Amino acid sequence: MLSKRFLNDGKPGIYLNSIQRNALYHFMDWMESGEIQFETYPCECGCKQEQLIPVAEKDRYGISVSTKICPKCGLIMTNPRMKQENYNKFYDTLYRQLYVGRSIAGEEYYNRQRKRGNNILEYLQKNMDVDGIQSVLEIGCSSGGIVSVFKDYGIEKCKGIDLGSEYIQYGRSKGLDLEIGSSDKLAESGEKYDLIIINHVLEHFLDIRKELLTIKELLTGSGIVYISVPGVFNLQSVYGNDFLKYLQNAHIRHFCRGTLQQIMAWNGFEEICGDEEVRGVYRKSCTSENIVKNYYQSEMDYLTDLENGNMKEIYIAPVNTEAQRAGCNIEILTQWLMLARKGMRMSRVLEEKQIKNIAIYGCGILGRQLYEELADSSIEVRYFIDKNKNMKVQYLKTYAPDEAFPQVDAIVIATSNEYTAICHVLRKNGGVSILTIQDLINEMITIKDK
């Protein structure tokens, strides 16, 4: 373990907005219910799982994630990891909310993708002749902003694939050729591409050998692959020299330039150009290299030096301050007000769910606002739940979370933090349906957009 900061204490290492906290609550609920299944696996170099060395027990979001490093080659990985079907559901439902902090695809995110696309195009132009490229495929394209840059450059055959249906739909509205699915399904069509872009996606692959074999099948004979992944030796540029901020539950492997080169060589690719960001261009090679180089010591020395510096500063990310909780409340109230101005009400969402009566968890500003909004609707608020049972809203009774309270159709959590802990306590009281304010807001947005 690098330090005590990496112990599995459930505390996030970064600030989370209200949408991220809501997504985290749902993900932790999946884990607690046993819906998520995990699997162990050996390193690609052949090192057995039990020989791997632990470096962290949680990720940046406070999720229980076991990160280990291989002592034989230096590849860093999440082990055990979720099974593929669990990742597929995560990517299609919660991934963008947790990682991007947005519940729906939007123009701002799309434009950030376009900026990345321009950077990729400039990198390729700097290092090779791109005029011969007549077809482009991006694997893990999200809403297609990168694909759009190459389409605007004049390449007619530009395609993207991704597992996130909502973001795909947004890109299609821009006139892009985007498809929901995986690369192996696309390979069955026999299509070939001169350039395949894998931008911050390779680290998500479970069976990396299988994926790289599929990519080979999708490449033309002289085709190239552009790969960009978060770089272990590049923590200063994005992650403030903090390895905890870098760790993410959806990232299966963590590369430096050397470990990426090695993985690619083992699977029949050779580097044309690259750096420690880590980004590079690869082409198919005639043979697969089986030599194992060990980057373990250089990576551990680097991470240990960084963590010693962080511990001297006694750095703990302040994610639970009153100011930040107030900021989350303001985010939620702003979304709520904008929807109210368009005539949307939370009572409509509850009515469509056939919920007739609720309890509200939290006597603070969000809980009181929800009570006021529902006062003239068909939804009955029967009581409140709060850690401080002496708090009162109008004439309604307030129960403590660990008390037995009357049955209702649903409990709405009207607070911007501690979703997981609250849900855990409430579920001990029975199988009641639990919603959050952010759930209701997300569904109001969906209804508005229909």
C-alpha cells in the first residue's frame, strides 16, 4: 500500500458534484445488493494473480477498488475487476454521470471532444503523412466529437462505436455515423479502416489480447492505430501529482509508455511514435515479441516519491465541507428551478411511477422545498426522516433513521451527500423504494425532452 490514504475507507479523493454523488450512490447500491460480480486474472506477462503487489484499496470516488502492480513487468491493474456484463451496464447507465458529472449528453462535452479531436489530428500531422487516410474508426467514441473533426477534415468514411446509448444518440443528431456496440461485432461486417482511434479506452478493455486481435482485423494492411491512455509518469499534468486522483474504477490497467509498448509488442504491434503522456501511433508488425522488460522499480520509486510529498503536506481532499455541501444544494436547486420555469413538477414523475405517498429524508432546504412543491399535488408527504428527530417541518412527525417508521410507497432522499450510508440504514427498515432528488430531476429532464 502506498500510504494510509489508499485504504478502503469509502472517502472520495476528489470533489464530487450532486450528479456524481447520485451516480455513486446508485453504483454502491449495486455493489451492496450483490448485483456486481468480480473476477481475478493473471497479468499479461504470465505472473499469477496471487503474486501481484497491492498499492491501493480504493479509487478517486471512494469505491472499493483493488489496484495491484506486477513485480515481473510493472503493469499496474485493477484486480479483481468487475465482470464484462457489469461494466456494460455501468457504461450505459452511470459512467458518464460519475466521470463527467452530467446526467445527459450536451454541447459543452461534445465541444471538449472536438478539442481532443483537433489535438489528435495535429499530433498525427506532426508525426506522419495523413493525406492517405481515407477511413477512420473511433472505438469508444461517446458523442462523436473526435469523429466529427476527421469528418470535417474531409475524410468521408468516419465511424464511431460506443456502449453508451444516450451519448451515441446525441452524436447521431449531429449527422455522425455512430453505432451502439463493440468492436468484435463490427469486425464481423468485414469493414476495414486506415486509422483506428482508441482515445482513453484501451485502459477499459478486460480481455486486451482479444481486443487487439479484433483491432488487427479492422485495420487495412498499412493501417495505423492511435492510442492515448492516462500516463503513470504523467500525473503532474492532469492529476496534480496525486495517484489517488488518477485511480478510477473503470480503468482495468494503468500504463507508462514502456508497459504500453510491451503489451502492444506481445500482440503484434510496433510503435511508430510515442511519449509519456501516454499517446502513440502503432502499426501491425510481422511478429509478436515475447521479451519481458520490467518497469516495476521505476514506477514504484516514482509513485512512492510523489506520495511522500503528498503525505508531508498532509493532503486529504476536502470533499465534505459545509461550503461544498452548500454548493451541491445550489446545483440541485438551480436545475430544479429551471425545470419548474418550464412547467415541470416532481409530482408528475412520482405519479408516473404510481407513487401516491412518500416520506422525505432530510429536513434541510431540499426536503422543505420538496414538501412545499408537493403540498398542492396528489402526492401525500406522510412524515420526515432526519438524524435530528427534533427537527420539524410544519405539523409532520420526524423519525430518526434507525427507528421503525410507517410504510410508504417511497422514500425520497433530499440531501446532497451520504447517499450510500443513508440508503444502507433505510433498507434495514424494509424493502421500500428509495429515490433521490437527483433521480427525480433526471426523470423530469427526460419527460421534458420527450
